[in-house]
Amino acid sequence: MKLGKRLDRLSSQRRPQKNWMRSMAMLLAMAAFAGAARPAGQFAPARTVRPVAPDDQVEMQKQQAEQDQALQEKNRRELNLKRRKQIADQSAMLVTLATELKAEVDKTDKDTLSLTVIRKAEDIEKLAHAVRENMRIAIKD
């Protein structure tokens, strides 16, 4: 009888230990599962979440919209400046090619044209079309 009481006492002492061990095993399993869900080397950023009042949220959305609009305006201006510079460079190249073509045409007879003159005229035509297309791009100022 003493042995039976002793076993009951031992088993009742081990139950909290078993429950604690089961809890720890569950926590370890959940941590391993959460770690496996992310690629190696990436950790979740630590965030502090504070409740946002509806008025604050509307204000934050307005500020974000204003920032986005300002960024779009800045990008549009930069693109417009690049486009203008490209048009100016292409126009300058067009002028130099045209003067070179005129000089080569003046050197030839009135009855013959060289192959280089014809190729240069085609290059001028291609460049003129490119300039015209760049001018058609509608980027508002």
C-alpha cells in the first residue's frame, strides 16, 4: 500500500513536468515552423504598431498623396529636360550632317551622285524623323 501511494505521488509530481515539457516542445515546433516560412537570411523587421485614429489616417493619406504628386512632378520635369536636351543634340547633329551633305553635293557633278551622298541623305532623313517623334511626345510643362 505504501508503494501505491508513493507511485501516485510520483506520477502527480511528474504531470506538471510533462505539461511543461509539452508546452516547450510546442513552442520550439512553432518557432521552427515560423523560421522555415522565411528564406534564409531574412528576418522579420521589428515593428511597433500604434493605433491610428481615423483622422490621423486621413491626414497621413493626404500627406502621402501630396508626396507622390510632388515626386511625379519632379520626375516629369526631369524627363522633359532630358527630352529637350536630346532634341537639341539631335538638331545640332542634323545641322552638321546637312552642311556636310551640301559640301559633298557641291563637289560632285550635276549628273552624278556618289553612294556616300545618298547614304548621308538617308541618315539625315532618319535623324529628322527621330527629332520629329521626340517633339511629338506630350510631356506637359
